[in-house]
Amino acid sequence: MSDVNEGIALTLGAPVDLMTGALNIGMRGINAIARTELPQIESPVGGSDTMRSFLASTISEAGPQNGPQRYARRIGQEVGLDEAEIRCKELYLTKSDSLSE
């Protein structure tokens, strides 16, 4: 279950992480052109690190010790990613249906 929760945290934090990456690329470009030193965003609020901290009590920090454990961990993460995606789609469809009525 730990791996499923880790997958959920990664999914929920992905939009913020992607936007942070884009902003950091832009800041690097500004730094290169203008010779400034704008800082990079390290841990954005709402990113996957934030989501992992919310679920920290349910996510194990112990890494897999052998091949089968690595496979089980990856499968658990994928299940968590899929579960979060399905729930988001259901929520979106429910909201869009209620708006069209």
C-alpha cells in the first residue's frame, strides 16, 4: 500500500512540479541573458514533495532489497498513479455534467 500512496503523491504533485520546472527553465534563461542570479524554486508548495509529506505516515522509506520487491514497488506506484488519474477524471466529468444541466 505504501507504493500505491507514493504513486498517488506523485500524480497529485505532477502539475505543480511541471510548472515549477518550466519556471526554473525561464529563470535560467533570464539569468543567462541578464547576468542576474534569480534563485531556482526547490520545493514548491503543492508539488510531489508536499504530497509525499502529507502521506508520509503511509509511505515507507525502506527501498526494495531484491528484484521481486522492485517489481512490486513499481507495480504499486503505477496502481497509485492510475487510481489518482481515474478519480480526477471522475471528478472532472461529474463537475462538467453538473455545469451542463
